[in-house]
Amino acid sequence: MGKYIVKRLAYMLIVLILLSFLMFMIYQLMPNNRAYTDAKAWLQANKNNIKGDIDEAFDKKYKEYQIVYGTDTDNKLVRYGRWMGFMPLSNGQYNGILQGNFGYSYELKGNVVDVVAEPMKNTIFINIFATIAALAITIPLGILCAVKRGGKLDSAVNVITIIGYSLPTFLVAILFVWIFCSNLEWLPPSGMSTPGNEFTGFRAFLDKMYYLILPLMAMTFCSLGGMTRYVRASMIESLSMDCIKTARAKGLREKVVIFSHAWRNALIPVVTLVVGWFLGIFSGSIVFESTFGLNGMGNLMIQAVRTADFDLVMFVALFYVILSLAGNLIIDIVYGLVDPRVRVNK
């Protein structure tokens, strides 16, 4: 398994380099020139202090910034190597992604790493919480519906899950705001904390959770339909296997048959969905973060696209690429942990 993981990591690195190069080439087509922007800002700030020809001073400063940002050449491969941190700049320094330089956000006035720190924490927290809550509901419910197939509970859950699966996420978010904010007035419609508060410690955490209850409920509800039906279908197929019939013929208790034998076999297809679904929630949270006014990666991505904050857009896109590659590796590793038949030793 260790050799397999190392080999997969090597493949992931190759894919990451190829995708990052493709993203960089697209990035080069965008009307973005950080050296020119900074040189123009410098000129506006020091216009009255410049002695001599202003255009000449601007050109000199512009070339200095080009050297700093590695754009003093038209060779795209060299630019890419400098952007990634593989190749040195003209001054001999390395200042790329590998050195922690992901660019600068002109809209938010800060380095990209500093800008995304808080939104990324919020997105990871919200999505992990919603995923755990959804799994805690859908897995037991799916197993119960499969065991009681054709019963009243199974029929009712089928109808509810079809409705939940069919509704668009933005519509669910609007419905939750209408029910719990406009009508019941139980929860705030947007934001992540009480305006003007000075809470600290546990009180600040409770205030944040109060504002996150509604988006977490909406995200969990949107996840229930598809996952419940998938677990149910996988369990029904597993319960019809010959090994399950043999286990029952041996006189094993029904709980042992369901949870030790049937569920273990049903986990294989469910694992693929769970990990892929978890990764999909990160992209799906764009809708929820925008609707509920949350300071997360999704909302940040929309703002960056609207304001043409290209360095920030590139970072978020690279984040999702790494997330997808890591998710595929996790799926393969979990396969081996769940079922020894697919365990890889080479």
C-alpha cells in the first residue's frame, strides 16, 4: 500500500503540473499586468517628487516591477517556471508558488494567502459540519429503508427524497430563508455574527453558530435526497447477494447480517459517492455562501471574478484542483480499508 500511495502521489504531481500550466496559459490571456498596475500606482503616489522626465521614471519603475514579478520576458515557459517557483527571476531569487507567493489581491489589498485564510477556515468548517450531519442521517435512513423495503416508511422517504433531490440548491436556500426568517423569525437571514458585537471565546463561537444554523440546515437538506437513495439502492443490492442468504441460513442474527456483512459490501459504491459528494459540496457551497452572505471560499470566488481579481481567481482554482486530486487518492485508499479484495500492495 505504501508503494502504491507514493506512486499515486507522483502521478498526482504530474497532473497538477499539467493542469497548473494550462491554468497559467489561460491566465496569460487575461488583461492583467501586475507590474504595470504597481508602476502606475507608484507614479500617482510620487508624481510631485519626481525630478526629470516622468515617462522615463515610469518606464524604469515598470521594468523594476517586471523583474520582481518575473514578467520581463515573453517566453511563456520561463514565466510559468518563475510563477511556480521552479526557475529563478532575473535577479537570481526564487519567488513563486513553491515559495509561498500566490500573488496579490488588489481588490482586498493583501497577499492572496492572507486574504483566503479566514474564508477557507469558514468553508472547511461549514462543509465538514454539513457533511457529517448529512451522513449521520442518510446512512441509517438508507439502511432502514432497504431493510424495510416496500413499507410505509420506505415509500414516504422515497417521495421526500425525490422532492429534495429535484429542487435546485438556490431554491432550497430561498425557501429556508422564507420559512425560518420571514415567517417564523427564528433565525437571521444572512451574516456570520451579530453586527457590532464584541464577543470573545465561547460566546463568540455560540454567536457564530447561531448565524450558521440556517445555511447548515439548508446544505444538509440538499444532501439528504441523493445520498439516502444511493445508500438504499446499494443496500438492497447487497442484501440480495448469495453470501447474505448463506449468512442467514447459518442462523446469524439479523443485525449481524445487516451491519457486518451486507453493509460492508454496500460500502464500496457508497465510498465513491461520499468522497465525491464531499468535494462537490465545496463547489456547491458557492450558492449557499452567496445567498446567506457567508465569508467563505465560494463567495470569495464570485467576488474575485466580478472584480477581475485574477491572482485570487487562480489561487481558488488551484485549490479546487488539489482538492479533487486528493479526493481521488482518498477514494482508492478507503477502498482498500473497506474491502480487502481491492487492497493494493504494489
